[in-house]
Amino acid sequence: RAMAKPTPATYVLALRVLYYLHVHRRIGLRYSADDLDLSGMSDADWAVRYSTSGYVFQYNMAAISWSSKRQQSVALSSCESEIVALSEAAKEGVYLSEFLPDLGFGADAATAVSTDNTGARALAYNPEHHERVKHVERRHFFVRDCVERHQITVPFVSTVDNLADFFTKPLTGKQFFTLRNRIMNVTSEDKCPSIESDISQTS
């Protein structure tokens, strides 16, 4: 989107991204053995026109799949945008849960895809027709089908602990580094405290 209509402000932001990448060039995804199953989180940033869907899946302490994508249809409520995002995450969750066993990893348990929206979570479990979302296309309720087939579970996660926030909305410096460290499994020796503090204050 920025490449289609570049502006001086966009150029400044691009330089900021390059500065971040240069300063933190030593940091990458760090995987560590653990006993946790594959799990994911989903979120959506409800907008007046097109909302943004985001999800992240973690295995062995760090992210193995993530996405940030603008939704193709206009959501009329935050619940609708969240169920669209949740269904997109469910598709990825089903794929990963079938792919990992081929590599000798994974488990037979249903994959947890958490959300911080109680309405979307209720829709994932409740097969009854809801008046508020009767206009939503059936394909956006893919997550409900996955729940019924016991492929996916949808736990609730608080907004502050939802790692998918990282992929849907602008964040303060402190929020950015907190979520980044959890998503990438960044350890204390990898961090640049002085630089992170500087960026946090200017965000």
C-alpha cells in the first residue's frame, strides 16, 4: 500500500524501519525445546472500512507462522472482524497441526487458537444462528466447523497477553519490545537496552 502511494512521511517511516533492523541485526527467532503443544493467537483491528487480521503460531518457544493482512470485506462490528480473523487463523492452525507430524513433531490434541474477543469466541462454539452476524459469509465461520470436528479449541486470552496484537495495530515502544521478545523468544543477552529505551521514548 505504501509503495503504491509513497509520501515524505512514508519515507521517514521507512528509514525508521531500516534503523531498527540495523541496530537489532543480531536478533532472530530463538527456538528452545519445551513440552508445550502448537498454539496460536488471533486478533483484528476493527476499522471503519477494512479491518486488519493478524495471527501468530508458536512452537518450541518462538513463532513458526504469522500473518498481518487487510480483510477483503467491510466488517460491521468488532465481533465480525474478529471472527474473520479467527477463521483465517484456524485455517493456518489446521495446516500446521497436519504438517508438523510429518516432521516428527506435534501432538494429537486439538490446536488452541486464542482470541481476546468474547463475542467471536462464543460464535466459534455456538452453532445457533445469530441475528447480528446473519450477513456474514459462511466461509468466515470456518473456525466453527474446526471446533465441531475437534481440530481447534478457542481459549480466551486477555488483550495485554494477546501476541497477535503485534500484527494488527500501532504499538508504543514498550508494547512493541515486550511482544517482540515473547514472539521471538529473545533473551536478555540479545537485547539492546539503551537503544530500546531510546526508541520507546520516541514512539
